[in-house]
Amino acid sequence: MNEKVIKILFADSTGAVSNTISSFLKGEINYELVGRATNSDECLHMALITHPDILIIHSQLGPTPAIEVCEELAQQSRGTAIIMVVAQGFEENLFQRMMEAHVAQFLVCPLQRDKAVRAVCTIAEKRVWPHPRADGVVFHSSRKIIAVVGACGGAGRTTLAVNLSCALAKQAEKIAMGNQVALVDTNMLASDAAVFLDLEPQRTLVSVLPQGMTVDSDLLDSLLVAHASGVSLLAAAGAPMHEWSCLPRKVVISVLALLRGRFQFTVVDLTDTESDTGRAVLDLCDHLVLVVGVDLPRLQSARMFLRRLQESNFPKNKICVVLNDTEAKSRDVETAQAEGIIESAVSARLPYDGRLVPSSINLGQPFVLSHPNKAVSRAVQGLALKLVSGQQVGSWGGGLLKLLGLGREQ
């Protein structure tokens, strides 16, 4: 355990939560109690004054709702990690607001010692960030959910999602201990990501989760499958066949809430943006990476997809457009021509490699690991490096992919 003293602020009206968790933490972690707030006004003021590492707040704190305090702290870009204590049966809307407010962990009453200690210790271990490296790269403090989508099939969505996850894990390995990347495969028919990683999940979400239930941290632990790269895979489904057409929104929100609290990066291989699963992921993601194959039908599909996003008021600054040369003849289409067809700036182009990419899929060996110096690997590594460093450059029109390190083709 990190020997740094962790500053904790409690906020609950009766003191019951703070007393209980304090008793749980005794002898488990080196922490300093910087205050106990009994109402929301006190909580906000004390958080701004004491700058705690962790705020443990009860959802029923008043008079202003506790979630609004969390949202206010998120807007002010405070470095405080928040643990929300909620009652059983809380509403789905609270899940989503916790996600948007970057709540790191949540605990459900009645409180359990092991879960409470694990939540605090997980955050405490992550407080060693940022660690500067010799090349100046540091870990960005904000956790990210990255949705990788394709406007139509065959664009290379899963290929990018898997290799991006491995590249992110390699960057995280240089800076912090432990696994920092989760990969969520939402395919309801087969776990393609598992094949790409040469893994065989024995349990998937739909195989163990009764209809109408949500996911807790113990169930999540039993479903995550570790890969040698440091990526933790969560498969939605696979053989045998099942009756679910997609994951219910409530399940998706609970899964993403738990993963965001545990991992620095959560990459979602999103198969269907029109389902309940897809809409929930789009609502909660920080970046949407749109992978586009370079032929006329797929470029036209991308144009229609981007138009639908615009009509639904999806934030433009979240969208990243990546051209993927899936065939040798793709190189005949200039980037400027593709931009004209999709009516949008293209920020990156992944080069064609007709031998390496298919071989990596068949062998279950991501190419960023097996052949890190190949051009296509370097392109994915550039994306991962910028995500880790958290550089904020450019805007829509120059492309969010510039932010992510996939500059325009030269």
C-alpha cells in the first residue's frame, strides 16, 4: 500500500456513514480525516478549502442533493476522488449523473466492510499519479470511456478496439502499477474481442445476470478476464445462444460506472449504436472513435452516421474519425476525397498491412504487441500516447483525433 497519507472528507447528515467507514478503515490505510460535513453547503465549502484526496458522501445529504455537490466539484476540475454511498434500489438516473460527475466509486447500504475498504484502497493506490517520465509524459488524472464504433461492418472496429486497449495498457505499465485498462465487448452473438486476444471467457454478462438485475463489484470481478498485455476483458455474451437482443440500459450504466471507478481507461467495442446498449454508451462516453473503411459504400455510410449524430446533438468535440485502409486498393482514395464524401475532416489514417493484420487476428496476437514497429502499430500507439498524456489541442474541424495523437496524413 502507498505510504502517502490520504486526506478524506466525510459528508453525511447523521454521522452514521462516516463512523462506520472510519471503523472499517482503522489499521487498513494511512489516512487523515480533514473534516465531517453535515450538509451539502458545508461539504462543498470544506472540499474547496481542504482539497481532500477522497470525498465520501451520502446520497441523501441535504438540503442540496449530494449529486449536485459532486457535479459542482467536477465542473471546477478538483482533484478529489468521490465515493458515493447510496441506498438500495436507487434510480438509474442517479447512475448516469454519477458517471457524468466522475464519481470514482459507489457503495450500497447497508455498508459492507470488505467493499468499503477495497473502494478506498483502490483510489488510494491510484493517487500515486501523475508520475513524470523522462520523455515528459504523465498520466492524465481524468478517467475516460472510449467507444469504438463503425458506421457499417468490416471497417476494422474490433481490430482497433483490441489494439488500442493493448497500447493503452503498455503506456499505463510504464507509469503505474496494476491493470489500468478494461475492454468491453458488446457483441451479443460471439465474443470477437476474446478471439482477437486468444482468450476463452467462461462467464459472460448475459450468462450469469438475471433479467432486470444490475452488476455489483463482486459479480464484475468474476467476469473480468486478464490478458497478458494488462488488459481486462469483459465479454457481454457468446455461446451458448441466449434470449437477450441487447444489454439493458440499466446494466450498461452500472457496468460502466463500476469500470470507470476502477480503470483509467475503459474501451468499449460497440457493435450497435441504435440499441439500448449503444444509446447508453453514447450517452456516457468521453470519446467516440468512428472507424471508416475506405470504399464508396462505407464512406457514404459514415456520412449518414455523422449526420444522425449531428441531428441528435451529439457533442462534436467527442467525435474522432479514423480512415482504415482495409484493402490495398483503399490507398487509391486520397484523404481529401474521403473527407469530401463523408463531409467531415479526417484526423487519421491507418495504413494497409495485408499480412500482419489478418495474421494477428488468426493467431490471437494483437499487432501492437507482436510487431510494435510496423506503421499500423505506430499509428495506434500514437493514439494511446496522447490519451495517456491528456493533451488538449485542436478542436472539431482540426479533429479531435489531433487531440488523440492521430494527426492528418502527410
